[in-house]
Amino acid sequence: MKTRHLLPMTMLALAVVAGCSSVPLNNANLDAAHNDYRVAQNNPQTRDGAPVEMKQAADALALADASLARRDRMAEVDHLAYLAKSRVALAQEVGRQKAAEVAVTEANAARDKARLAARTDEADAAQRNAASSQRQADASQAQSEASQRQAANARQQTAAAQQQAAMSQQQTNDANVRAMQLEEQLKEMNAKKTDRGMVVTMGDVLFDTNRAELKSGGLRNVEKLGGFLKQYPQRKALIEGFTDSTGSDGTNQALSGRRADAVRTALVGMGVGSERLATHAYGEAYPIAGNDSADGRQLNRRVEIVLSDDSGNILPR
């Protein structure tokens, strides 16, 4: 409470005193009470924190001033001054308590704010940790799925490799079987391995003397050759005719050509493609025995069939 509330009563007390006597009045206790009041009034803690108590202190001072102005007994004035001083002290104490309460309240508010900020920080940190953990979990899941895909691919590759190995083994087995069959068939035809490839020799018993028509016994040998060529369509054959040295060169050349053609015609009739068959007449060239004996000349009268490799290649003579 400001001092303006005390002015009317204080002025009234002074006027009374001035009217009664011109002798100045004072009281040390009352002066001390006024001094304490001024100090409290100038202190915002007391002035703003204890307005009711300050009003009560001002009223007590006014009563003491009035008693002094009436020239009451000094003991009465001292008593009223003591009461006013006590009121001022009470106001100061109330102001201090109020200030302390405000400080406590502000401290509690600051503490609560700090706690809230700490909890907020903890919550933010927890949320960040959760987000990081989720990202790590997602990354782990993605890595696991990638590993599973790699494992599945590896299993597929292993299965494919095993299947390929099985197919290769089967092909190898089939090739071995075919090779054994081929070897057996070539053996049945008395084929011999030469620098030009496998050669089947059909002797003079295929034909009558000076004739080019296949005999029935000779035809059975040609049928074996036809079966072989049909079983191995990738192979070709070169049919070469030879004679002994008896007779003229022209006669021998023509006879060897007709005999080679007779074998080719028989093979075509068995279903062997004509494009796979070629003929050549050598007459009395390239003898394999001497022509000075009947046995030697019989060996030279022959038809040789040169079989190609699997690619259809035949080396020239």
C-alpha cells in the first residue's frame, strides 16, 4: 500500500498538533516506526508482496501520529508506535515469505520444465533409437532375403549343374554305346582303319568275271553297309573301283567305274541319300598285291568304300 493512503490522517494529526501548540512534537519510537515503514515501502518485495499488511501498518502509524498530536501520554504514544513498528515488521516478513514462495514456485516450474525437457529429449532419443533399430531390422531383413535368394540361386545352379553333369554323363554313355556299336558294325564289315579313315573292302566275289552286276552274295554285304549308313546319317561314303592288270587300261578303267556305280546304285535303292555317295574309278591303279599270280590278281579286283568322319569329311587319296 502506497503512502498516499496515510496522508489524510497524518495531515489531520499535524493540524491538530499545530492547533494545540507550536511546540514541535516527536517520539523516537514513532520516528523509528516511520523509518521502518519508508524502508518497507521502498522495497518492492514488501510493497507488492504484502499490500494488506502495509495498509495495516499505515493505519497503525496514523493512530500513533494522532496520539502524539493529541499530546497523549508518552507511554500511549510509545505503545501505538510499537504496534505500528510491529505491523511494518509483519508486512516485511509476509513480503519475504511471499517472495520465497514465488521463488519456490519459479524453481519448481523451472525444475518441472527441465524435467519435461529431459523427458522430451529422452523420448526423442528413444524415438531415434527405435527408428535406427527399425532401419537396422529392415536392413537385416533385406540382407536375409538377399541371402535366401542367393542360396536359392545357388541351389538352382547346383541342381542345373547336376542335371547338366547327368546329361553329360548320359551323353558320354550314349557315345560310348554308339562307339561300341560302331566298332562292332565295322568289325562285321571287316573295315580297317587307314590314314583316310575307315575303309570297307569288298572283293571280287561281288561280281562275275568282267561283269558289273552285283551277285546275290555280294548284295548281302552291301546291305550291311547300307544299314550302317542309314544308322549314321552324318557320315558319307566314297566308293572306289579297282581291277587287276589283265586287259587294256581303258577296259579296266571302265569296268572299275561300272562296279563302283553298281554299289552306289544298290545303296541308293536301300534308302541312302545319293548326295552322301560319291564314286571313283581307278582301274588297275593302286594294286594291293602282285598281278603275277591268280591270288594277287583276285585281291586287286575289288571295291573299297571309304567312310567319312562324323563331320562328313573324307581325305583325298
